[in-house]
Amino acid sequence: MARRTGLTVRTLHHYEQIGLVLPARRNSAGHRLYGTEEVERLYQVLALRELGLSLERIRELLDAAPSDAATVPSLGDLLAEQLVQVEHRLRALHDLRGTLTALVATARAGTGLDAPALLELIEGMTTVNETFNAYFTPEQIAELEQRRATHGDAVTDVIDAWPALLSDVESAIAAGTDPASAEAADLARRWAGLLHGFHRGDADMRDSLYRMREDNAEEVRAHGGPSQEAIAFITRAQQAHS
């Protein structure tokens, strides 16, 4: 199922845990088995995720009984809501285009670029970062921006703590540290704590983060993110101490 859909096993397990896509049954070895109905539901989930709907909204939509039609948003309502969000993004792109046009003209005139103009450009580029926007909904991005605005120091502390942790994990791997050891358990706790500082226990936010990391592993690594070896080590450590 993971190979056919391009999802990770972790994501399929998460979908089961939240009741979004359940396996038809398990075999004697405990492996999850999916039938035609489950595959069709999973593809419905993926299609709606492509439209930017949250997992909670998707579950509401797919599980709605006829008697709940008055209280559960219809697909048309959800698509209309998504259209509004897309229009907001288009306006952000339009504003960014205007800023870039003005900056290009200034740069070519040789009059120099002032700091406020450059800061405006950087802010606009952050807002419409295509990779980030492909995995996080506008609501999630707005929440992250609000958190950065109101708890900037705490966010900075979390960001600054990652390089030291990744260095410690890589050192542990190089030293042949047993994932079941107390040292590995401490690293796993630090890792989980920093991740929680990002997603705050929000399952949708966590799922979006994992999908972005897994789909863009090389880019994440190039920007100082964890290697696949580090992720595998921490995963084994978490399993050993769960």
C-alpha cells in the first residue's frame, strides 16, 4: 500500500490511529491487510489532501451520514473555503511580484537597495515558499507565523537547539551506540521534545512536517536537517524505549 500510494508506513499507521483509513483486517502475523474499499477511501483522502483540506475535515466529509448533512460541511463548502485560501495566496504572489519588479528596476539603475526593501522581499518570499505551502495549510502557516510573532524567543531556542542535537546523534551513530541504551533514550527524548516544540501535539501539523521531510530528504539535509541515518537511529531508539 505504501509503495502504490507513495505514502510512508508511518503515515498509514497514523491514518489508522485517527480512524481515517482502517485496514480491512490483520493476518496471523499482525500485518495490516487492505481491500478494495480501503484502497478507494485512501485515494479519496489523498485527493482531498491535494486540495488542501485538513485530515479532520476529510474525516468529517467521508464519515458523514445522511442524517448529519445539516451539520457537516459539504464538499462544495469545503472547496469554496479552499478557493478563498488560494485567492489569498494569489494576492500574496501579486504583491511579491510588484516588490520584485520595483527592486529589479532599482538594482539595474545602480542606486542601491535599502534594508527595508530587502526585508520586505524576504518576508514575501517566506510567505509564498512553494515547498512549505505544498505541505502546510494556510491555517497551519498562519498559526506558525502567529507563534513566531508572539513567542519569538522560544521558537529561536528550538531552532538553535537542533544543530547540537544532530551533532550528538551523528556522534552516537559513529561510536556504534546501541539504540536501546540510556544514551540513545536521552537523545530520543530531546528529539521528541524539539519536534513537539514545532507541532505542539497537533497530529495534522506533525503529519505535514513528516511528509515534507520524507518527500524532500535531500533538500532538508542540505539545509542542515537530519540525515536518514539519524532518523533511523532515533526511530529505533524510540521503539526500544516505547
